[in-house]
Amino acid sequence: MLGEIIKMVKREICGVKLPDGMRKNERFPEPIITPTTKADEGHDLNISKEEIIEQGIVSAEDYAVMEEYTRKNFCSWTRNCR
């Protein structure tokens, strides 16, 4: 938990730098991907794209495909939910 607070002070989540001047509950200029992984206990842990690839959870190529699908689906979902 403390690590997540420190990351937020640095204005970063899951390896994604937050835009300067952004306020609480403000919409991002474009969607961001915030992956998590299971902790041994308690809450899920945020993990960056780089950490996922470095740890061999998925390859860079597979991550790029997942990221593309995630962005396309998000755009589709937000259009249909408004």
C-alpha cells in the first residue's frame, strides 16, 4: 500500500506517467492500461508493461497484441455505454 502511495506521489501508475496538472477524477487524454498481478495475500498488485515483459509473463509481441485489443475494446465499450 505504501509503495502505491509513493508511486501516486510520483504521478505514475503501472509504469504510466500521469499528465501534469491532472486532477482527481479527470478523464485521461487517452485511455491507459493498468495491469495487475495476484499477490500472495491481500489486494492485487499493480505491474508495468515493462515488468510483465521482463518477468516473462508474456512476450513483448503478445503484450502488443493484448494492448491493441484492449484499446479497441475500450473504445467500443465507451461508445456503446454513452
